[in-house]
Amino acid sequence: MFDFSNYAEFVVMRHSNGMKSTLGNLFKITKLGMLWLSHTIEDPYQSEKKRGNTRIPAGIYDLGIRKVGGFHTRYKRRYPEMHKGMIEIMDVPNFKYVLVHSGNTHHDTAGCLLTTWTQEENIVKEGFGGRSRDAYKFVYQQMIHTVRRVNTVRQRKCKILYIDLCREKFGFKK
């Protein structure tokens, strides 16, 4: 098995590119291997970026904590006991404010990473994820702790690696 720990603390493995969404899985890298955290939903692949409707490219990115903006304000109210700031995927070329948050379909994201506990296919349908807020609470606690620890103790940026396991786009037009 490939050792991702040399590259990143988290990995998103995209496994299905539909016409309207991309489905994947989010993992945390541990000393014992990969810990599954949640399913993911993103916007679809686009050969040219379409604002609010394109997933970020595969690659490795820094993770930070964003403490301003509408999502931060809403999530601070929604999760007052745990919220310390939004997890932000940083320094993505041609993208701003790429966040990890809850949501059920591609309509809930504008390049961001949505976390869900359940997932429906996106080849014939649009792709749907359920129990997103439950998944977000679990994922957030894993990510915020790791981002803060790595950024402080190791004095470097925590990383997330995006891997595409499938072709650019599949799906059927209705």
C-alpha cells in the first residue's frame, strides 16, 4: 500500500464523475493506515473553470482555519460547542474560499468539499448524500484537531491530497 503520510494528513479519493457532481471518500492518514471519515460530494469536473460549478483540480493543498465570512458566522451559531473556524483548502489556483462543510447535493457547493454519511450514485441521477450534518460534526472534529496540531507543533501547513480514480466525466443526459 502506498504511504500517503509522506505527503498529507488527509486524502480525498474521487471515484465517480457524473454530469453534475463528483463523488468520493475522505480519509485521515494515521500511523496505522487510512481512517475513513466520510463520503464527499463536489461539483463536476470542467475542462475550463465555471464559477460556482467546478471542482478543484487533483493535487496537494494546504489546510487552514478561516475565521471570517458567512459560513463561519452560520457554523459558529449552529455548532457553538465545537466551532473554531471553517476548514479551508488553501492556495488552489483560480479558486477562493474552498471550504469543508455540510450539504447534500452539488447545489450546496461552489467548489467546496461536502461531507456525508450516505451516498447515492451520480451517473444516472445527480448524486445525493445524506446525514451531512452528522458527518460534518465528526469530520470537523478530526480535521480541526489535526490542522491546529500540525500547523502549531510541526510548524508547517497541514495538507490534503486530492486523487482522481476515474475518468474526467461520465453520465447520461436525460
